[in-house]
Amino acid sequence: MRHAQFASKMSNRFRADKTGVLLLAHGTPESVDDVPEFLRYVTGGRPLPPQSIEEIKHRYSLIGRSPLNDITTQQAKALECEVGLRVYVGMRNWKPFIPDVVKGMAADGIARTIAVCMAPQNSRTSVGLYRRAVVGDNGPPFELEFIESWHDHPLLVEAFADKLRAGYKLACRELQAKPPVIFTAHSVPQQTIAGGDPYDKQACETAVLVAASAGIAAENWSFAFQSQGVSGGQWIGPRVEDTILRLKEKGQRGRIQRLCNETRNAVVAVRFIE
């Protein structure tokens, strides 16, 4: 019901023929061979050590192919049906690139755009770069409403909590105990946070809201960051690996899987929605 009310508000507020929604995502390479080119976009052309590139290629080969691009496209189609507006997808680091999509929207006669990052928490290392890609050097070719963050939106919290609740119930039944839950989000450089970036606080706020909605007691969950960079410099923590080991030292047992896979010990990603 709440989803229908949201869709109705959007449809009534905007002229469907002139308004578009732009979903902004990180993007991912289509194959292992695309990884070096993809990384050049990620770093803005700054070279990475060959061993880092090979390590990332190896990790990518283990999953075969990332579904991120496909999932984002499916989300766009679903949203288009829900709100009755044209929905576009632009990637910062892969095709279709955000500037190309913006040009296409202008060519389609879009006069007003609502831009939504698929990363709900605001950070200059992600959302800030997305905005820059949309605006370009000369400003956007349409009126722009840019959603800076939506980390505490009730529907986002509800979606995460529904997933967590189902997985946690299964884990409790299988283990005959309440296993620990680790909420996790992508790490960012320490200097980013030192400069006043709200990302770490917003990521933790999402976790607090989801845990409360799912009925997870404060003593049964913790928060950690993952995917710290390999190119040097300090990144924010604690690391999810260290958190898992700490829980093991306390005698926690059970297998660790991501929430989306119906978890045993739950590792809940609250960063990317793609």
C-alpha cells in the first residue's frame, strides 16, 4: 500500500511526458578482460600497481560475471511501471556512462530529472562524483532534483528489515540460538571522513533503523566496513574480517553468508541497492 501511495504522489506531481528519473550506479565490467579498463575509470586514470589489477581480476573471475548492471536495469523497469515516468540508468564507471545518458535524456525531450543514487548514504566519493557526472562542466540540460541521500527512508528500512527478519528467523531455528548480525558497508578513505563527509554516520544510522525494525537486540548486532582499498592510505574500520574473528573468539558459531542468501550468521550489506 505504501509503495502505491509513493507512486501516486510522484505521478501526480510531475508531467510524465517531460519528467524522467535517472538511477545512478557504480557500474561493473562485463568480463574479466574488461577489468583493467574499468579500473581506469574508477581511479580517474590514476595507474594502479599491476599486482593490484591482477588480484582484482582474480576476484572477479571467482564470481564469473557481476549481475550489478542487469539488476539495476531491472530495477529501472520496475520503477518505471510503478511511477509512470520514464526511468533511465547511468553508470559512473561503465556503460552506459552518465554523461551519455544525460545527453540522451535531453534528446528525448526530458525537461525535469529526478536523480537517485543507488547508494543511499551520501559521500563525496560516490554521490558527489555522480552529481558531478550529471551536471558536467556546463550544467545539466534540464531542471535537476538530485536526491543527496535516502539512508533513513522508511521504505528502504522496511525492505532491508523484511530480508533480515526472514533470514534471522531461519538462522535462529537452525542454530537453536540467536546468532550475531553484522551490518556492513563499503569502506572509504579516512581522509574523506576527516573532511566532514557524513557517510560513516549515515551507514550506521541505516543499520540502527533496520535492526530496530527487524527486532534485533542491540547486543546481537555490530557494524563493520568492507572492501578497503588496496592502493595505500588509511581506510575507515572496523573491518568486517576482524569483526568476524572477534565474534569467533567469543565462541560464536555458525556459517557466515550474506543476508540476501537467507543467512545463518547474517552479514547484512546496507550500502548498494543495485
